[in-house]
Amino acid sequence: MNDILKTRELTKSYFRKKALNGVNISLQKGRVLGLLGSNGSGKTTFLKIAAGILRQTSGEILIDGKKTGVVTKAIVSYLPDKNYLYKWMKIKDAVELFKDFYKDFDQEKCKELLKFMKLDEEAKVTSLSKGMMEKLNLTLVLSRKAKLYILDEPLAGVDPVAREQILDAIVQNYNENSSMIITTHLVKDIERIFDDVAFIRDGEIVLSGNAEELRAEKEKSIDELFREVFE
């Protein structure tokens, strides 16, 4: 089987509101998917279900052919859209936490990434700027030897210089045998790394496909398509 992720009529309801409504997405191994939508479209809900943090109301999701659970959590590396590190930590403490928690954590790779990101292991988490915190969280997530990386708004709120550095880190440390799902509002900055895209609105996929084929068919960039769909 060539799909690292596959969903069938995936639905998530909160009381009477459907955050996801019959979502069908497949992602092949070795590819990067851009999941694009406005605030409240269902992106984060989808990512949390894929990461095994939330359970769907109905439908099916398979990660590497398996239902989400302990087994899939071991092969998925998830970057949430909110900081999750303890305030008392130094960067080296966060590294130790990941090392203890994840069997696939590569400490040498982490050291290389920290150096690349210009992050000091002795620095306190509370002393880090927004951009530096994004770099640290991404470093920890990319230092795992996962089959599927899930990045929720990895560029949110960081300056253009930090943005380029984060993008470079994603591209240079991306394993061709692994896959990645990225959500972002900064489509123009990041669309060059997408192999596939899926536009989600009100919990439903309204347009999806191979990024290059969509550009050719619509004669527009992915950013232009994003603006057309959501504006």
C-alpha cells in the first residue's frame, strides 16, 4: 500500500456543529500535502485526529494502513499550533523530554538543527522570541525519525527572516521516505514545497489535487487559487 494517510467520509461533530463533514483525503508516502483553509475551516481538527489526539465522530482514518492509536502515534510527529513546553525548561530540558518520550528521537540530528537555527541549549524557554520558539518546536518535531510529520501553522507570527530559515529546515531535513502535512495561511511563502494541496472550507474539501497539475489547469499559483476559493 502506497498511502501513508487515507480517510473515508471522516466526520467530527461538536454538539450540532460539524467541524469535519465527510472528508476524503489520501496522501502517498514521500509527498508533502498543503491543507489550506481559513480560520475555523476544520484544519486543526483534522490534524488532531490524524495525530491521534481527537477521535472522529464517524468515518475512517488510516495511518500507514492502521487505525489511529498507540501504534500510529509512534510514527507520527506532530507540531501543534500552540506552544506546549513547560515554562521552567531550558532548551536542553526540552530536548531531554523528547529523547525520553520518543524512541525515534535522533539527538545528533537535533544538535545539528539547533546549531542551524542558532539556538543555545542553555537558553530558557521563557526568554525565546516567537520566532525562536517556532524554531525550537520545529527542531524537536523534525528530530524524530517519523513516517508522517504534521505541522500546524509552522510559520505563524514569525518574521520573514525566521520564516526562510524555518522553510530551509523543513526542506533540508525532510526525509524522502516520509510524508508531511502542513497547514498555513502564508501560502505564497510555502507553496513551492507542496506536492499536493487540499482546500478545506466549513469542514469539507472543496478542491484538491496535485499542486503542479492544478497550477497548469487553472493557470494560477496555489496562493491565487487560495484567494479565489476563500475570498
